[in-house]
Amino acid sequence: MAISLYYFESAPPARSVLMVIAALVLKVDLIRINLSNKEQFAEKFLQRNPTHTVPTLDDNGFIVWYSHAIVQYLVDKYGRTDELYPKSFEERTRVNQMLFFETSILFPSLARAVRPVFYDNATAVPDNKIKNIEASFEFLETFLSVTNYLASNHLTIADICALSTVSTMQIFHQVNNVKYPKLVAWLSKLKSLEFYNVNLDGIQKFTDMFMPLLK
Ligand SMILES: N[C@@H](CCC(=O)N[C@@H](CS)C(=O)NCC(=O)O)C(=O)O
């Protein structure tokens, strides 16, 4: 049996896992769950993940859902080194801290911005949602003035999870170079890495779905 990832390329959390898989050079079977067709509610998928979200990983029958838990698991189990998710207690805590920031502040500021457009017929991202995104950018800029990457001076899974979210925000709201020079530099450094290629298809599909809805 193999490792399977249930994904939808437009979903940023799924793209975080795709990028970590690419960074680890793992062989994983990709199973597309088309959220636009509500395939996540199929009984077979709900048995694997009752919360009906992508990404969901099936490693020879061991099921993990929630992108942050999946990337932690993949590096712990399959990483040739622990660099992306260090085992040292303090370093790992710093990475976990940033993963919690990603899941509780950064990603929700994206989700809350796009929801009115996708689901409530809004034709622009509401100003207060843009303000939340800007607040997230300010946090990221502050983190990056302490260390070169979000959780340490080297790349970790925290950077990759944040990258999928920020690169999606950039579709409709650019990161200002003057206000956030460190964040802009971090983005361009990460986008030059080889694993970033697997993010591009999803960014394009998200753009194709989202931008025509704006006036
Ligand atoms: N915190 C979760 C979020 C996953 C999530 O919300 N995925 C969305 C797509 S971005 C989804 O699958 N939505 C389908 C649904 O809720 O039915 C993670 O990191 O995996």
C-alpha cells in the first residue's frame, strides 16, 4: 500500500502539504476531492475525515487530517533530517507556535476575506477583512525582524504553511514592499525554492475561480 493525499489544489492547506511532500521528495498518490462539486461529503470520504476537509492523508490506513498535523507527521516519519520540524524541544516549540499562529490568525484572515465573495455574492473583499489581512502581515513582518524565517534562522514547516496562505492572499491583496520589506524578501526567497512549483497550479485555479467574481 501507498501513502495517499486527498487534496484540492485551490485549497491553501492542501497546497502546504503538497509543498512539504515535494520538499521531502516523497512518493504520494494524489486523490483529488473536488470541493466545487461537494465531493468532500461523499460517505467514503466522511469515514476518513468526519470534518470533510482537505487535506486528508491516508498512510497505509493511518488517517490524518488537518494540514499542520499532516506536515508534522510527514517530517517526523519520513524526513531524512529533522530540519523542517526540529526535534530539539525549544526549536520545535517555536515551530509549533508559528503553526498555531497560522491556523488561528493567518489562515482565518484569508478564509474570512474570501467567503463573502465565494458564498454571499459580494463583489469586493470587504475593507474590514483587508484590515485583518494587513494586521497579519504586520505580525509576519515583526516575526521576520527577529529571525530570517518565521520560527528560526532556517526553513521549517511553519514557513511552508504560511507561504500557501500568503501567496493566496496576494491574488487579491499585494504585500506592500515599503511597509513589509522583510515579508516581501521572505516571500521571494521561498518562491525561488524548487518545492514552490507545486503551489502554482492551485494559485492559478484559485485566481480563475475568484477574480471573475470581483467587480
Ligand atoms: N485547518 C484545516 C483547514 C482545512 C480546510 O478548511 N479546508 C477547506 C478548503 S480551504 C475545506 O476542505 N473545506 C471543505 C468543507 O469544509 O466542507 C487544515 O489546515 O487542514
